[in-house]
Amino acid sequence: MQNEKRQHVIFVVTMILMTIYLLWRMIFTLPWDQGFVSIIFGILLFVAETVTVLTTFELFLQKMQKKRMQLELPTIPPDEYPHVDVFIATHNEPVDLLYKTVNACTFMDYPDKQKVHIYLCDDGGRPEVEELARQFDIGYLGFPGNKDAKSGNLNNALSKTSSPLIATFDADMIPQHTFLMKTVPYFHLPEFTDDGTLRRSRKKLGLVQTPQSFYNPDLFQFNLFAEQQIPNEQDFFSREVNILRNSSNAVAYTGSNTIISRKAMEDIGGFPLNTITEDFETSVRMQQAGYITYATQEVQAAGLTTTTVPSMIKQRIRWARGILQSLQNTRAIFSEKLGFWTRITYLSTFLYWWSFFNRLIFLLAPILFALFGFQIVNSAFWQVLVFWLPSYFFYSMSMRYLSGNIRNQRWSQIIDTIFMPYLILPVLLETLHIHEKKFKVTSKKKGAARRWMTSLLYALPHIVLFVLSVAAIFKFVYGKYGLALFYGSIIVFWLIHNLISIGYAIFFMIGRSVYRESERIRAQEHVTIYHEASNLHYQARTVDVSEQGIALYMVHPVYLPPQTTISMVVKTERYEANLDAVIVYVKKDGEGWRYAASVKPVSETDKRLYMQIIYDRKHSLPEQMNLWDTAYDDMVRNVQRRVAQPSADKRKMPRIPLDRTILFSNGVACTLRSFNYLFFSATNFQGEISEGDVVTFYTESNLEVVLLYTGKKTANQQEILLKVENIEDMTRRGFIDKMLVDLKSMPTASSA
């Protein structure tokens, strides 16, 4: 409570200081006497600052009202859970992607699963999708022709079903087993008054939106080597902004992971048609029809985010044009059917898409002054410090409180800088009612490494800005000393600050090579490994899991021969799957060992269960920023990782250090340096021995070890390799683990 009060005080102080700053800028700093170009850019800079500040004011006010519209999930009797239709919308997505979503939907908990009706809504009318529905024994609603795109597909599904509640999922969005139990009960809450309090009145719940979440790193995390430093870029909207909009009843339906009232859909005439963001417009029309739209904070599903720069840019252009289109269709900013704060929120939504134009102005303004000599702010150095510095300091603090460590001001500027060259024109055209009617479904396919020149082409606008910024810095500081340099420090700071964001944008566009076919998801689950040849089994814990592979942590090394199929049983609290596995590499991991294996489920049932083991969990990517990570750290990491040559783990057996002196039965002695079950490496041979000689020694338990002197040396050319000739015999007799215990119990060479 004390921390919340402090946040509110900082928000209020920030709004006061920023208002004073903007008034000062408007009255005293516009360059009316500096010529046409300076006046135009001076006004544009002031407008950009004003729009940016006012949109954040709206979020500050929403944050201060956050608790006013937080609903408690009610507990309801099992027999009161209603029928639910689950719509999985698909257009041209591959069947293997749909498989995971359909599979997860069949595992969703519900008191009476006969009340859950799952449908594949296929606007392609594809036979293979119909076969998938048949395989899972769920409904198939084919809608060939793609008429009216996703809206037409879902409206077709609405016309052929009847449950009072509808769950919608995109083709790649995999729900957790708790999804229905964490959303459906909200529809048993009392109705709402106009101010959102829970008293019986005329407003009903129209939809419950859970956060959009993703199990693969987005391009910001992946391309900038920040998978463990920053959350998914969309988390800020899904887990912060959309939650804040509960207080103004302006929550956006994002198309998936949502429970919707059929009555609300009927009241608005179904999914709207004349828009390319039917989901967003659906929520606006519900609010106009007197319904509450509510966003929850707990992630209940995760999907696949875009994996190529072109697909991400197309996606953002579609969102930008579609949302502006829907605001125009519904007249949301001026609609008398919406409350005052709802309309303010939609005004802020409209202005947000102009933030990319604002970002361009912020990048160009110091360049115009330092490089070309246009004075666009008419102010003395000390005036800037008095009016700008305190407001900037508190504004930065407020942004930190606002984002809840999901996003900071630096990353917001980086993201805006990345998208800026590609969104300004579409936003302008859409604002002028020059519409783009059709967009392709966003591709989620893995992006192969792009050619260098193609990457540079996408980065070209940022490269131009980078060069101009560097030139501006050199020209501005050249010949300045002492106080002159001190008075120019604000311009230098501004240029360097922008230069960092532009540098990130270039790194982002250049990208990074993709080596994995499927995403690894960190998970610690119990695994039992069966090695049939030795009739032994071992216990391990998973490090990460994926559709094609699994990584295990074991305290002690064990003999699992490469290129040999072994059996694994992975077990969680809910699922157990049998897998065939082949070890692909082994390496030391702290005090233990990491084994990586390619895996394949034994049966169709095991495949379904293994998919749930992988995906029925909270994703393992960061939910908050690493606050200790600075811009310097990020830049250094990017440079180092791009310069370093990637190396693959190739060792398929554990290399165990020994340092044991032994005596062979033929009288030859040596020091065993290491052991990987198939070979020993040795030095300090005493006695005559030649390539091809077979020698024998016995362990403390009288186990016979037969070795072939290969004459070959290890990679460091310091040790000779001795091949274990009777490894299969010891494995078959179950002595393999005992041999390692005996070897480790022998005196070391130094003690001997």
C-alpha cells in the first residue's frame, strides 16, 4: 500500500512537471524568428512531445485506477458450468501446428467434459484438416472460399453452434489445461453498474481476454541475443496496458485465448466484416452495446510469435491499419455509446500509432541542429536544465512504475525506432481513409538465415540515420572546448541516446542465424532411462524439452551408447510419456552431466501426452526485465555474440577424468588420464607396448578390462588412446557402472 501511494505521488508530480515543461515549450521556445524550416520542425517537435506525454498521462491515470476494476474469480458449483463451444480458427496453417492446439484443447479441465464442444473452423475446406478433426473426434466446420476472411469463418461457426459461451483460439495458440476453469466462472459474476462496481444493473460481461503469450523468443529477444534479459515485446500490452484498460472498459479482444458471450455476439451482429482487425472491433462494438470486456493477468495459453523481420513488419502494418480502420468504423473516439474515459482511451490508442512519426522527429531534431544548423528550439542552456531535467527524471521514474519491469523507457524507444520507417506511411494513409482491405495471415514459419544484402536493405533507413547522427556528433563537438562543450552537452547526450536506439535497430535488422527446428522449453521433470542391453535403469531430471529432443541432468555419468535407441519415460504430475531416444551429445554441467537426446514418442497416445508435457506449462522465457542489464551490457553482448563463431557440442560420451596408475597383466604400467567408456587416454607408459597389442587389467572387484593399444593420440597429442574391447560384454553382464565405481576408488597417480 505504501509503495502504491508513492507511485501515485510520482505520477502526479510527473504530470505537473511535464505540463509545466510543455507550457514553457509552447510559449517560450518555438523558433518563430529562425526561418520556415526551423519553424516547421520546431512545431513538429513540440507536437511530438505533447502527443507522447499525453498518451502516457492516460496510462498513468489508468494505473492509478487499476484496483477499481479487478474481479475475483468466483467459485461455482460444478453443475452450473455452462456448455462451451471452442473455435480453433485456421486458414492455411500446417496440420502439425494445428495438432498441438487441438490436442491441448482436448485436455482442458471441465466438470463435465461433455459440455465442451471443440470445432476446427477451416476456411480453406482442406481434407487434411477434416481428417485431423476426425482423428481427435472433434467437430469440423469447413468454410471454403475464405469469404470475409476470419470474420466470415467465425460467423459461419456461430451459425452452426449454440453454446452460451465461446472460446476462440488461433491455430498456433496452445491452451493450458486450466484455461476454461480460470475464465468461465467470471460469467457467473453479478452484473455491473456504469462505474464498474459489482451491483446488479444493466451491464453484463461480454468477454474475458487472457494475455497473449509465446513459447518461442520473439525477434527482439532472439535477434538481439536477449532471450534471458527481456520479456516478449507484446507482454507490455497484454500483461500491463490491456489490464489497465479494465478501469475504462476499453479492453481489446486480441482474437485468441478468449471466452465470449454468445448473447453479446448476437447483440452486435456477429464478428464485424469491414475491417482487417475484426477482434479489436468486436470488443469496441461490445462496449458500445453496453457490455463489459475484461482482461485477466494470468497467462493461460501460449503460441508462436513471428520469426522473420518481413512477417513481423507486415503484422504490425496490419495491426496499425486495422485498428485505425476499426476506430473509424465505430467512431469510438466520438461515440456517445461509450463512457468518457473509454473514449479517452481510444483517442490514446489512435495517437499511439502516431508515436512512430514522433520517433522520427525525435531522431531528426538534434541532427538538424548539430549537422545542418537549424535551430528548432529557442532556449538557453540553463532554462533547459530547469524545465526539462526535472520533468525528464520524474518521467523516467514514472515509466518504470508504469511498466512493472516488463518494459523500460529505453526499450520502448528501441522498439519504436525499429518499426518507425515502416509504419509512418501506412498510419498516414489509413488516417486519410486510404484503406488496405486484405492482408495475408502472418507467417509463423522459422526464418532461415537471410542473406547479408537483404538484411542490410531492411536496415538501410537506420544506417542512414546512424551515419547522420555520427556526423552530427563530430561536427558539433569539433573545435569546442571548456564551457562551449559543456553547454552543448545536452545536444551530444540527445544524439548519443538516439544513436544507441539506432544501433539496436541495425542489429535487429541484421538478425541472427536459426539452427533449431523446434523451440526448447526449460522444464524440470522426472525421467527414467532404461538401458535394455545392461538391464539397468537411471533417474534424471529434464533441463529442457522440445518436440525433437530433450536435455537431461544426471548427477553421475552413465553409459548410454550413441547411435543406439534407449527408452525414456518422462513423468509430470499430470502426464507420462514413453519415448525412444538416441543420445546426441554429452557434456559436463557443473557438478553433474548433461545428456542431450533426440526423441520420438512410442505411440500416438505417447505423442499426445508428450505434447502436453512440453506445452502445458508457463513458458520459460523472462516475464520481467533484467534490471541490472544496461545499454552497455546489451551492446557488448551483441558484438561479442556476433563476432564469436558458434560451436556445436559433438562429444557423445562423457569424458571422465581419472589420473589413476595401473599395472597390466603383461607387466606394462601407465597412468590412465580419462575414460569415456569406449576409450581410455593414458600417458607415462613403462614397458614395451606396440600398436595393436591387447592388454588386460583387473579392478578392485576383479572385473576384467581388456584394452587395445591403438597408437592414436588425443587431440592435444599428449595422450594415447586405449580402446575398451570388452565393453559390450560388461554392459550385457550389468557390470558397467561397477567398473566406473572401481576406477574412481583406485588411488590417484599423485598419491601413489
